[in-house]
Amino acid sequence: MREMTHADCDRVAEIRVRGRQTAYRGLMPQAYLDGLDVAEDAARHRARLAGGGGRVVNLVAEQEGEVTGWAAFGPYRDGDAHTADAELYALYVHPGHQGRGAGRALLAETVRRCSAAGRPRVFLWVLRDNARARRFSERAGFWPDGAEEAFEAGGVAVPEVRSVTVPHARPVTAPGA
């Protein structure tokens, strides 16, 4: 586990795009998923890293020298305002490496860092119909709090539900811990 560097942008983009294409099949329009572009995503990651200002933390998980997962987190976004809480903006594991602990390790490290920074709660948004991701986050101590919003993907409204954990109340542990 380490912070992402510019050298990781291509691999992280591949993980994010392939992860979305796999996890969101049947939950988002296929044309939208097919249109996701690794090179464009990598360019966005490079731009965000260059101008990030330290508000967003990007972590990568490595297994046997290969980057297999990525997570990004920072202050919770409530409209245009940031709150004292934290938000896990994204967590993806390459489809070929799922089920090997990278996602759990990334989530545990995210919650650990948020707790160490004094963030009272950590929020995340999950596609409402993504049962696998919802089970994953619930096993880690994140529970839906009743908030639901939709975002547009390929002209279709895709509903998300918000989940929350209180880092000091129920610590999230990495695999084997």
C-alpha cells in the first residue's frame, strides 16, 4: 500500500475503466461503459495529481510488484462545501485481482487514515443495484444512512445510495490482521 505517483496513472486508469466496465455491466448503459477510455482517464488522473493541492489522497495496492487496486478519498463533499467528515470517492480493483484482499486493504487504510486525521465519519456512495459492492462495504462496517441520489451515465439516471461508518466505533481491519 502506498500513495499513487504519476508513474501509476496509466495502470490506475486501466484498473478504473476495466473495473467499471465489469462491475457496472447491466447497471449502466453498455454504450456508456464501452465508451470509457483508458487514455482519457489517465490524462485526468495526471491533471488531478498535478493540481490536487493535497485535499485528495490517492492510494494504490500492489501485489507482487504490480498495482492491482486504487482508492481516492478526501473531505466529504456536500454540494460545493467540504465538511469535517471524509468521503471515499472511489475504490477499484482490477477484475483479474478481485477477491485477493486488495480492496479490503485499501478500504481499511482509507478508514485508518481518515480516523488518524480526526474525521468523525467516512461516507461512500455505491450504485443502489450493485449488490456485490454493497455487501463489500457492509462487511467493512459501512451502512446505508437513507440518502439516495442519481447521476447521469449515457443519458440514463443511475441511482446511488450513501453509506457511512464511524471510524472510532468499529475499526475496519485489513486481511490477515
